Amino acid sequence: MKFLPVALTLAFTLTSVDAFSSIGKSLPSLIDIYCMGYSYYIQRTLGSDKWCRSFAYPHLFTVSPLPAFPNLGDVFKIVKEPCEKCSAVVVEAKVEQEGVSMYIGIDSDSYGHTNRPGNGGIRLLNYKTRESAIADAVRLAKGMTRKHDMFRTGFSGAKVVVKSDHKDLSVIQRRKLMQNVASALHAFEGGMYTGCDLNTSDRDMDYLVEATDEKYVLAGRNSQVDTNVATASSVIGSIIGTLQAMSGSDDISELIFTVQGCGKVGSTVAKELVRLGAKNVQTCDLFPESAKIQGCTPIKDWARTPCDFLVPCANSLAITEDVAANFPAGIKYCVGATNSPFANDKAREIFEKRGVMHIPESISSAGAILADSVEWYDIDLYQTVEPAKMYGWIRDISRVKASDLAAHAGQEPQHVTSNLSNVVPEREGEPVGKDFETWIEDNLSSTETLIIGGGLAGTATAFSLAEKGVNSTLVEQGSSIAPASASSNGDSRMYRKMYSSEFFSKMQSKALDRWADVERKSGSSLLQENGLLFYGEDTSETVEGSVLGALKVMERLGLPHKFYATGDDIANAYPALESCRGKPYSGVCEDTAGHIRASKACEAMAKAAGDKCDVKLNSKIVSLNTNGEGGKVVAVTEDGKTIKADNCVISCGPWTNDVLDLAGLPRLNLDIWQVQWGHYEVSEEASASIPQAFHFRKENGIDGGLYYVFPSSATESIQNGGKSYVKVGVDFPTGHALADMSSFNYQGSEEVLKLIDEWVEEHLPSVGKRIDSYCSPYTMTKDSYFVMDKLADNVAVFSGGSGRAFKFGPLLGDCVASLLTGEKAPVDLAPFSAKRAASLSSPEVGQAVVA
């Protein structure tokens, strides 16, 4: 016997229906009225039946006689039959627990298509009435068919709705309920595949798998694929595709996003928008704690807070006519995970008239059903594939679909609905899941060296390898080379020979020659000589050395310098430092020191590497195998791309141990400091007398005693309106050292900012107010020497820059390159060994250490 295939979907409805007649008779009610109204809307809006015939609505215009509904015996009873006005069927299945009912809504257009089974999840809610549960099943079933048709997943539309009379859902007998669902699935004989939905969980699926003998359940079983991340991937892909069609770019750095709803999907979307470089990501949730996501700005009222891009990821029907009409000016886009985000058509039309481009959820929220299509078509691939490849494929096809729809609509929001037919494939053909394996092959690339991290060390290594004729692929998880979230970003880093260590002083001399090579080959001016003053108390050696220690090295190496024996001498030489007068200070100045334009320097090295280096931005490595087939390094990025390489350089600063964990390599003993700084206004007259300087004073509580100032010539990115600014910061950590970036606070501490403000007031009284503040990560080793070594035959690492690496830039690249090529390093690498005691990591359970 053929049984009716069914499918499942996601959304809410507030529609209720009148009491209906006995079993076997059609249900006149608001369900039929709703469908009649929808039929009228489709005809009025689209003006043709072409879209409806190809997109789950053939019954609205030509109703073919339906086969007789099968004899369902004791398993089901019919509570709504299909009719000309509404093709949906609803059957009630037996549930053994009192106060619990189960309704299966079926889009009967799929009747008889045994090769198009239903697919979706089981929804459990405390519906107020039986009628509202049935209406929900109807609406969701029909909506899901539209979603499946959008991508030709091979499935059709339906929904399992479980109505609980109990408000407290913890009283539901979950195992018994899943056994009842299993009985229904068996009766459909493969015409329906189900999974999780609202208020059902992985444990429920375990019960269901057991009760069905591992049949009919598509819920990521025996796979690492997370359907929540899959859905988030379709949202991100649709956001990017919409921007590409509307603005010709996927750059989000100037856009403010509001993510409404921060559950598993919404929080994943918010984190990814932060990683992709959004100007600001505002988060809002019924539970305020859920909106506290690193890098995001929690807000209380999403409907009254301005943004460019609204991303609904919460309850359905939340965008009412009032919300649409009164949403703050400036909104341009609305794309999210929510099914049925608009309360009604009028609300959507208001947004359209306001010029808000909305991509329907049949595209933007399709991630889970796309994963299901692969699971159904090729279960072996689904269970063994790297999850990132699945997410990348979903993101990519969602991006293309959203971009195509916006383009067909002529970038006009009011033309989106009428152009849906242009992006819907014919139902006949291979399911989209079959394309996945081909997509994986098409997104595989090869290179000689994979470089992970696009900061100083990564770009310097790419530059050095390019000079040797070695090809590389550099992947950076941020939206730019040296992104703002990492350590190498900004206008300025000091360069100097003035060290308490002869070793580093000599390294600087060699590095300056290599910086000249970078400037010449890139055509960029990167270094500016403006001198450097060390001054302050007689301290012990610090991460930056000491005044007297630096003096001894300068004298020993015969390097030009000036010595100031007293605070009065310093004040006489530098009028801006008048506060030194009368204090027990000394100072030493290196006139040939200066600053490096940090971000520009990284960009210049990548540029100088030319076509020998393929730079991939917004590419976070999520899988790394350093012992692949043939000894290759195999990496997978978050967007699903696979990169094979002969060897690998790990140069990702505070994320080093995260990547080492991915590769199963020993961790390094690294600390992450949160280091704060800001810009201060200064008059042009006063700025002329402010030197580049390091001030040393003894530690006192949270005050680590090390302060620095960069002159106005080193803050060129914020110069505006004729005003000048100096950069002032500290060289000690805020709070305790961190083990990873998961709890890094980019806002820093108000207490430390107060220390900086007070230091400026005392030492630079001519400087005005602070205009901003930042907190940057420093990756530190215990002895302040870098780690620059090989961790495996095909893996080199640079990490632990300890706040002093930047000045050596291209020289460090030469050192790392030598580890891969076998050539002699330009400096002795023994002090930077990963095997030295200071770089050994304390082992965690199941982890090795460098030995």
C-alpha cells in the first residue's frame, strides 16, 4: 500500500480554527479561510500561475483529483481532509499519555510521491486549543514544502505537532512519546523523516532511533554536523549574498547588525558577524544573559534600536505592522533564521515600501534541510565529512540563491516575492544533496606552504618565502591583514637598538636592513625616525629592559645615544616632560630609533610577496591534519574550503594553542595579556615637544609601572580637522594572564584607564582629553623570548612575541622560512627553541607537551 509522504517545518502560527466535524469529514474553519485568502494574495501579487505550479501551490489554480486517502486503520484518524481551497491534510496519531495529542500536517501535493518523502522536526508546545495545534500543523507543512522546493532537497512538506495540555513540559513521558511517533513513522513506510524541533532534543532522538530501529530519523545521528550551525550558515550565506547583489561587495565593516534572539542559531550568527568584521553587532534576547556574547553589544529593545541589518533569529510573527512602521530609520536589510518573521503580509509590505530588502526564510533558514538532503542521499558521506565542509557548502549555495533573488528583483524589495519563481528549480532532477561531494572537490586547493595567521609573522614569512620562489597560501580569520582583533594592528610600533640585551640590539640592526628591502619592493614608506627616550626610576629589568640596562648596552656596542643623569636634565631637554624636574630620574635617548606603521607594514609584506602568496581573508581554520595522505598538511576553513600543503607555518598569536589543539600537536606555555591604550588630544604647538618615550617606575598594585607615549606623527589614521593626537598606553596586563581568547575583554578595565589618564595628567599636562580606548592581546612567554621552531617535520611555529617582536618583522620571516627550507637562519635560533623550559606547557589530560 502507498502511504502519504509527509514533511516537517519550523514556524509559529497564532491562527485558531472553529470546532470541526467528525473523523473522515473535511474541516471548515479558519484553516480554509486562511488558504483562500492566501490564494487570493498569490493571484493578486504574482499575476500568473507559473510560480504557483512550480512552487508548491498547483492546487490554487488547477486542482487535480486526489487519490482516495489510504485506510489508516488504528494508527491515525483524519481531522482535516484536502479540498480545493486548501490542499493540506491533518491526521491525529495515537499518544498514550493523558493530556498529550499528536497531529501530523501533510501538504497533500506530495501525495503519491514516494520518492519525495517528508522531512523536518517534531514540535512540542502547550497549545491553548486543539484547533490552534491543527492550524499550526497546516501552516508549517505548507511552508516547509516551499522551503524544500526552493533548493530541491528531494523532500516535501509536513509537520509533527505535539500538543501538551501541561504547561510544565517536564512531565511529558519522553520515551513513550517517541515510541508513539515511531509507530506513526512506521505506518508511513518511509514516507516521512523527522528530527528535532522546538522543545525536542537529542535525547528524544535517541529514544526515537531506538523505537524506529534506526529508521526515518534525520537528526545528525552518528555525525559531527550540528543542524543549528547548519541553519546559522544559511543565514550568513544569505546575508553575504544579499550584500553582494545590493552593493557589489560582501564588506560588512561599516554595517550595524541587530541579532534578535540569541539561542543556538542566533548566537552562532552573532559570533560569525563579529569575526567577519561588522562595525557593531547588537544582540537582544528574552533572557538578557544570552545576549552577552563576546564582541557584541547587548541591547534591551531590538525594535527601537537603530541598525542597518536586522537578523531575526527568535519567535515567529515578531515583526508586526507597528514594528515595521516604527522601526528606526536607516534599516536596509532583513535576513534571518526565523520562520514567518512577519506577523502578516501588511507588515512585510511596510518594510518593502521603506526600502528594506528581505530574503525569505525559504532561503535564509534552509541550512538544516540542506544537511538533511545530504544525510538522506549519502549517509556515509554525511557521517564522515568534516562539519565545516557541510557548513561551507550550505553558506555558499545560500549566498548564491539570495544574491540571485535580489538580482532578479532588480534590487527592489517590492519585487522579491514576484521573482521567487526565477530562483526555484524544477522538481524533477537530482536532489541538491547530491551536489555536495562535487562542491567539496571544486573547493580544494593546493600550495607549498600554508601560513595560518595574517599578522606580522605570517606576512613576513610569506614575503621571505616569495623571495625564495616558494608559493604559499596565507589564511587569516579576520576581515583584513592584521585585523583589529589581533596583535599586529594599528598605526605604530617602536623600533630601537636600545635594549638591555645585546642579542636583541644586534637583531634590530639586521632587521632594519630587511625593512629597507620591504619598503623598496612594496613601494611603501613604513619606518619613520623620531628618536626614543627611556626615562624614569632605577627599576629592575622589565619586559622592555631598563634605563640603566639599556645605557650599558649602548655604551658597550658603541651605539650613538644621549644620557640624562637627572630629572632636571630630562625636563630641560624635553619641555613637555617638565614634571620630571626634581625627581630621581635618569634617561637615555636613541635618536635613530622611531616607529613602524604596523598595519601598513603587514599589508606591504603581503603585497611584496606578490602572486607567490594567495591571501585568504575571513578564513578561519577549523580542522588541521599535519599527517595527511602522502605526508601532506590538510586544513579545512570555516567556509568549507580544503587546503593541502607540503608544510605549514602556525603564526596566529594568541590563537596558537587553539590551532595546535586542532592538529593534535603539543601546546606551548603561553600567556595572553590584555594590554590597554588610547589616544589623547593635543595642540599642534604642544605636540611638537612630546617625544616618543618609555617611562619606567616601580610596580604598585595593579600599576605595572611601564608607560609609553607615541608622538602625533605616529597616529596618522585618526588625524582630522586639524587636530593632533598622541597615543599613550601601558606595557603591563589588565587583570590576570589568560590561557586563551575566549574570555578576552576588548573593552579593558576602567581602573587601568584611570591609571593611564592620571599618568597623562601628571607627566604630560599639556595633553588634553582621551578620545578613545583599546585593549589588545599580547602573547607572552615566561622569559619574553619568542618561540620560533619546528614542532614536526612539516610544521613550524612562531608565537610569544611578548610585545617586542614587531620591530624585527622581515628578519623573523627569514628565520621561520629557514626552518622550512633547511637554509641557515640569519640569527641563532637556540634562544627561541620550543623545547626550552620557558616554553614548555603544563600538560592537560590527554595532551602532550613539547619535550
